Amino acid sequence: DAGVTQSPTHLIKTRGQQVTLRCSPKSGHDTVSWYQQALGQGPQFIFQYYEEEERQRGNFPDRFSGHQFPNYSSELNVNALLLGDSALYLCASSFHRAGAFFGQGTRLTVV
Amino acid sequence: TQLLEQSPQFLSIQEGENLTVYCNSSSVFSSLQWYRQEPGEGPVLLVTVVTGGEVKKLKRLTFQFGDARKDSSLHITAAQPGDTGLYLCAAYTSGTYKYIFGTGTRLKVLA
């Protein structure tokens, strides 16, 4: 079992650009959530996908969007990048309340 | 807004000492998880507790879920330098389908 895999692991982008991050969930998990974690802080919930639809959304602007594919994998898109978007982006997959399993994260740096 | 508050925020102790980390909320949760995160990595799930009053042990770590399912504690016996990391509690609410994270406790165990 490969667990949750994210790509890429590191990324540097320029302000105003767009970025796409990818996530493959743990086998058997149908729900994917995305989190943003700033340095020294706990993860902040961005949104969650279930059955290819956004089921819940945190307090993030519309510049943050996502998608879930039939194989449960997911993408996070961020448009018009700001310096403040620099963070570790975490993908977590889950099945009901058993606990969320995280990928290693994508470190995004906006310059 | 559901909040999970952890205490203490920072803890620096000597190898061999015992410690307890607390996770508190005013909300009732379906389940609660504890994670450990190392710098640049995603959080790793340590345990899930589901039943009020439940106690789970993982080697030197003891986790307890409060009777009312609003709070939890993590106790580490004879801490070792390998226990160093960011400890996060997270709670799952059936109504929102998402995991919310606590503020985190940064533990440093000195040899």
C-alpha cells in the first residue's frame, strides 16, 4: 500500500502565476481533503472532495479550487498566486471517521 | 466555529521525563485523532479514539478521550529525543465531514 502520495514535493512559482498540485489517496479511501500549513502552525482546512464534488470548504478565497477524479485522486489549483500562499500543502485521504492519512506534502514557495 | 485548543504550545524537557499534552474543545466530536509531524513532512497518524472515556496505549504513549468526547490527552512516559516533533490533535465531526486541527504542541526532548 503506497499510502497517500503527493506531487511535486517542492515548487517555486512567481507572484501572479497559477499552480496545480496533485494527490493520490490511500487505497480504499474515497475522500480527499486539502490543507494549507504555514510554518509553525497547524494545518488549515481548504476543502474536501467526495464523489468528485466539493463537499466542504474552509475559509479560503475562490482562487483556490480543486477537482476529484473517478479514481479518487485529486488536484488543488491556486490562481493568481500571492506571496502569502507560500506554505506546505497537505493532502489527506480518509474513509469515514477512522482518521485522515496525510501525504508528505508539497512545499510551495511564491517569489 | 469549532476550535481545538492544545496546551502547552511549547514544551522542552529532559530525556526520561514524563509529560502530558491536552486538547480541549467546547464541541462534541465523533472521533479524535493524534498526529505527530516532523519538519517538512506530513502529519503521521498515531491513534484514533472514538468512545468517551476510551484509553489507548502505543508503547510509551497513552491517549485518553474525555467522557463527554470534548477533550483528549496524550501522555508520554520516559520521553526520548526521538519523540521530538509537533503533536497535533484533530477531531472529526460527522455533520461537517472534515477534520479540524488543534493549535499544536511543539515538543523538544533533550538528551
